[in-house]
Amino acid sequence: MQWEVVIGLENHVQLTTDSKIFSGSPIKYGAEANTQASPVDLALPGVLPVMNKQAVDRAIRFGLAVGATVAPHSVFARKNYFYPDSPKGYQISQFEDPVVIGGALTFGYEKDGQFVTRTVNLTRAHLEEDAGKSLHEDYAGMSGIDLNRAGTPLLEIVSEPEIRSAAEAVAYAKALHSLVMWLGVCDGNMQEGSFRCDVNVSVRPVGQKEFGTRCEIKNLNSFRFIEEAVHVEVRRQIELIEDGGKVVQATRLYDPDRKETREMRSKEDAQDYRYFPDPDLPPLVISPEWIARVKADMPELPAAMRARFISEYALPDYDALVLTQSKAMATYFVAVVDKAGKDNAKAAANWLMGDVASTVNREGVDLDAAPVSPAQLAAMLKRIADGTISNKAAKEVFAGMWEAKSADEHLVDTIIDAKGLKQISDTGALEAIVDEVLAANAKSVEQYRAGKEAAINALIGQAMKASKGKANPAQLTELLKAKLAG
């Protein structure tokens, strides 16, 4: 039987506010346990929550970025459950009336050797508070509770179940991760729990319209684990069904060491949480003026920047999409083109997507902390464009700049001179090389003149060898053709 995978993602994005969502407590990561929990966070008698305006600003910003409806009126609800790390006995969230409704996210990824673009619709994004954390290590068989995270502001972003593979799920998650960092609503630190992912997975026979029974894999904090967990869960569900069993709706955890998902608990439905409007919080009312203020402070969005790169710099759609998948890369690219000129925009894109990206990944550094500055890369591109160095020599120059870790904008010329990488562009010197090569390769000359145009490649190769790779290839080819035609 042929199976279709159906995936929906729920991402918990920690917002970059100065304090918690309903109290003034700080949210600094790594603080000593229970030192950032106020009476409001601890749910002590007589305290009342107060909405953090910064959290609302960031929710509005996200909603505008994905083309969603920002609700003029939304409601906070109590989601009732009893865990030791939730001192209230409930979580303040949004249920029937979320702050952001709809929207869509467009992204690109490699599929079967081709770069494809995909748009996934969003169901909603709602504001809520995080719970505390249960600690199970170093407690002599007991568990400890750290309430520092309790009340941390989250925006939960829910996709429609439109994703059809593990690779697509990862591409979506990466695009969302990049967008919330681009907007400044989240720092994106997955190790610290700032960007977490729950993945809902089900399978159904190809052609069937009804969804299969889904299982939710909780708290995946790396893109690699998302991909692995989806593969493992899909295989588990298919094998279970084909063996005559039934998938039971449940919440599961992924164990990366054993490469398996394990059931945590049977999956609750909304009625199990007994949602009702929080009586301590009034409805959240967002005016058109509030939305306009947030919109005025927003950065240029990836979609708008893509369109600008295509129209202003004549970049292909693929280049524009890749360059705007990361704000750091887009910013670096613009800085390079500002220095190197629009004529070098395509070369800048090629270098950024090629040597620069591969070196950054290999060295494990962030692009904005790379030792080769945009000004230095622009200076190198100018030297390629004016014929001072070849593309091959430029790779050596780039490696030299990376190793030097110097801010000197004249470093390019220093390396070119020190390594003797200048191309030979002097016509007289090139003519002498060409004459020597033609005299030594009579057979290739004869073949070319007899109509075998490919024979010139051997002559070019010999000439480049004679010049020790320093001849300007374009000039050399022109001279050879002129001599051969004479």
C-alpha cells in the first residue's frame, strides 16, 4: 500500500520582552533556580496578572509579516492541568479567540535534486505563558522544581496539516525560525528553549481524504531531531497499521539515542483542559492605530526584499530566495553590493551562496561574525571584475583573508601582491606566450584551422600552463583566435 504522510507543526517561540508576560519578573537564561519567580508567577493568593504590551507588539509584528489577520479583540483563557511545574494548576493561554488568525509562510528547499518553493498556511498564533521546569538530576532520587521559566512569554504558531515529508517539515521550521529572528520577536536560541517544536504526524493511504490518527511528538529542539523523529514515527505508524494494529492518539517523546518515539500520555482533547475565559484578565483589544505603529517600526520583510533583489539587482528567483532565508545573509549581501556596485551583484550572490556559506558552515561561525567583512569581499570582487585576478586566484585570496582575520580593507591587494596572484594582462607578454604555444603545437593549430574548433581548448591549456596560470583567460583566448585566423 502507498502511504501519504500528513504533518502539522506547533512552534513555541519565546518572545524578546524585557520581562514575563503577566509580571515584571526578569527572564534571563541560566539564573539560579527560583530566583526569577515573583508572587504573580507563583500564583500566591491575592495577586493579579497584568498583560505585557511588548509581548502583544511582537505578536502583531509576526501577524503582519505572515499576512495574517490581527484580531481586534482576543481573549485569554485558563487551560487547566495539574503538573508540579505549574503552580497555578492552569496555564494562561488563548483558545477560541487568538490574537493572530491565518497567514502563510513561503519557503524553499531541495527536493529530488531540485530547488522548490512551498507555501504552508497557518491556522493561528496565540499568546501564552510558559510553565516551570522539573529537574530530575542530582536530587538523590527526588525531583526539583525551577519556576524561573514560569510566566515566560510565548507565541505558539500553529500550521495547517499541509506538510507532506520530514524534509518539508524541517524546511518549514527553518524558515519560521529565520523569520522570527528577522523580525526580532525571538532570539532563536534552540539550546536555551527559545524556539521549540511539537510535530503532529499521521499517515493515510494515498488518495484517502480523511486524516489518519495523529500523534504529537513534543519538545523537539533541533532541526536534525525534527527530521529523525518524523521518519521514526512515520515508520512506526505504517508498520503498526500494516500489522493489523491501530494508531492511538497520544503525546510522544523522541529518544535520539534509541532512535524511537515513546508514549508520554494519551492525547488530551480541548475538553480535557476545561478551557474558560480567565476572569483576571480583560479581553485584549488591539486598535488599528496600534497595528499601524507596529507596522511603521517593522524591518523590510523577506518577500519584499526578494522582489527588490530581482528588480534592482537582476538576480534570478533562486538567488533572491536563498539570500533572504537569513537576515544575516541578506544584510551581508546588501553591504557587499553597496561597496562593489550593482554590476557585481550576481558575483556577490554566487560567492555568498558558495564559498562564503560553505566556509561559514565548516568553521561553525555566524556570518555576521565572519573574519571576511563585506567591504573585503567587495574589494576582491572588484579585482576579479577589473581582471587583476582570476576566479581561481580569488579562492586563494578569500582563504588568505579568512586566515588573516584582519579588518584592513586593503588586505585584498596585500594578499594578491604577497602571493603573486596578479593576472598577466599585458598584451606584449601574452603575445609572446601565444607565439611560443602556437609554434610548439602545430597539430592542434592545424586541427583548429581545419574546422575542429574544440582544438583551441588544448592551446588555451598550454598557454595557461606556460603563464603558470596567471594569464588573463579572456585576453588569451582573443589573442589565440586572432593569431589562428591570421
